[in-house]
Amino acid sequence: MFVPNIVETIGRSTKIIDIPTKLLQERIIFLDDEINAESANNIIMSLIWLKHVDESKDVDFYIKSPGGVCTDTYAIKDVIYKMPFKVNTIGLGQCASGGAYLLACGTGSRKVTENCEIMVHGVQGGTFGSMPDMRISMNQMEKINKIYEDGLIQFSRGKINQAKAKELMKRDSYMDGYEAIELGLIDEVL
């Protein structure tokens, strides 16, 4: 993937900086792909670094993601909740599955652009192997689904109950920003 650079001149010196680094210096993190071990590690390391730079300033976390690995998604959420500063989430394009979960879990303002598409659903996956191992895998998927369900309830700030969370997660549930506001999953459409 091509990463654009910018040229920054300070006094008489000039240096080339890639845009992700420049954004991080401005306390902006951008997730623009699926959530996996690599993207989760980058986001977590960025949050930890920003904590050590300045604990008092908010961070803006832009999300454009189709979702991905649940455990990596929960790792990011757990770190967001341990930060001493607020993490403002901004959704654009599509925030689906884990992307929607991260959008809703923001600890500051939670916003989306006007044409952002949000989608929540239950955990997806498959299993193979011996019958006992498949049962273990299915039980684990049920536990992960319950974490996602409980997250939606928590993030909605009282607007989603257990029955509504189960209903939303039965199938792919698409919504625009205004519908997400009604469910308490975001605060504002930009």
C-alpha cells in the first residue's frame, strides 16, 4: 500500500514524514482496514505511546473497517477503556461488525459522516475437527457473541436491552447514522 509523505520545514531543516506518523503526532489514529493482530497492535501501541506523551489530551480515532477478528477488536476496546484521556470515535465509509463495536465504544464523542454505513451482527466463524473439539469451538463462539451483545447494551447507554441486542445480532443489521443515534450507538452525524 502506498503511504503518502509530507515535507515539513522547520527553520532551515526539512524532513519527510509519512502521514500516519504526522497524524499520530496530532493525536489522530486511523483504522482503514480489517481488524486483525497487526492493525490491533498498531492501534494499541499508538494509544499507549500517546498516553506517555500527554495524558490530558483527547485522541480522535477514525474508523473505516469491515470488522475482523473478535479478540483483536476486544483488545483495542480494553485498551481504550484504560486510557486516562477520552477517545473520540469518528466513523466514515463503512463501520461493520468489529468496526461498529469500536465506533460505539468511544469514551468521548462518537460521530459518523453523513453517508457512513453501520452494521452489527452476531459472531461469525466455522469449525472443523472432532465432534468434542467442535463443541468447544461453538461454546467459545457463544461466549464471544455474549461479550459483543453485552458491549452493545453498555455502549447504548440504556437504549438497547438484552432482547434488542439479540434481535440486532440475529442477522446483519444495517443502519445509517440517525438510526444508530436512536439506538445509542453514536452521538452525532457530522
